[in-house]
Amino acid sequence: MSVATMAAGGLTTSPAVNAAEASSYAVSTTTLPDGSTTTVRWDPCGDRITFKVNAGALGRSDRPSAVREAKKKVRQLAKASGLRFSYRGKTSFVPRSDNAGSQPAELVVAYVRPEQTDYPLTGPTAGYGGYNFGWQGRTDGSISYGVTSAYVVIDVPDTRSWSTSLTEGGVTRPGLLGHELGHAVGLMHVADRQQVMYPSLHAGSPQTYADGDRTGLDVVGRAAGCLAPVSS
Ligand SMILES: [Zn+2]
């Protein structure tokens, strides 16, 4: 049985994972200038989160199904989190740790060869997902603190022989994508093997977000309410 390790979300800075969270989900938090602690998440009340897909490292005949797969998994994430996304087409952009500022959409899902990116797709690591966060100006002139962009990179050579079934569980490429998309909205790893956010895929991995994942998606999703403006 193949087992894939998946790295934790890549972050431009390093907020601490809140160890006090329930074991079936975990999110990251950061401390604001006023000393308060807040969950790092997207603003669910902003415009739809734009996303593009880069399937360029796949064979030409495999690209359309990969785009469909990415769109389906983003729809699944949207449904479970209440966050809203808007597909904006294909891109040749490859996320790296130094190019978030030039991302062509707020979220990029890229099927890549490991040498194309500096995100660590080394050894058995088959995917990597994360987000960038910081201060954002608001239309009313105030500012808030939250996720500004996110990315998922999927290792094409590592996943070449994997199932691309959108309905079965286990070690599948859509299953990997669902995990990395969890990182893209702020979920971190958990020790519970029955959750999508368990750090490796195995024969019993769920195909869709399980109860703990869904509780975590409530904490980072629409159920958590709009990001509050922060006094500077
Ligand atoms: Zn992970």
C-alpha cells in the first residue's frame, strides 16, 4: 500500500498551531498588535475567492480531467466551509515561496514537477498547500488581518499511478487535493486518522471532509462570521 506524506501548510511567517484545539481539527492563530489572539482565516464576507488551475505538467490528454478534479474539490470545500470561490481559468503560474505577490488569482492549484517549485515536494511528500496572510485594507478605510492568498502544489511524478476517482477513498489524487485545500483555508494537521487533515493518506482515508474536518471548517469558514476590522 502506498502511503503519501503531506507537509503542513506553508506560511510566510510562523503562527503557532493552537495545541489546545480538539484533536479532530486544528487551526492556526496569531497575535494582533492589541494583544488579542485570532484564528488565521479568509474573510468569508469579501468577494468570491478567485482561483486558477495549472495542469501544465500533466500530459496534454490528462489536463482537462485534472481541471475538472480541482474544480470539483474546490466546490466540495466551498460547500463544507461556506467560503465562496470563483474559477478564473487555467494558468501557467507555479507557486513558490517568493512569488505570492504575483499570483494571478487568490488561490492557485498547480500540478507540478517538484523541481519547478521550492515548496518541499521531496521524498514521499506528494502535495503541499498553504496560505499567505497579513493586513488588508477594507472599503470603509479600516483594516483587517487575514489570509490574502493561498496555493496548492501537487507532485505529478509522485501521484502518476494514483487513482483519480472522485468517489472512492484511500490513496487518491482528489483525496490529496482535498487535504491540501484544507491547508489553503487554514486547517492544520490532526492525529485522528479518520480525518482528511491527518498528515498522510492511507487505505482508510475519507474522500470527503469528515466530522472533525467540518468542525474545523466552521472555525475558519463562514460560520465564524466576517473578519472584524482591527484598530491600528
Ligand atoms: Zn498536510
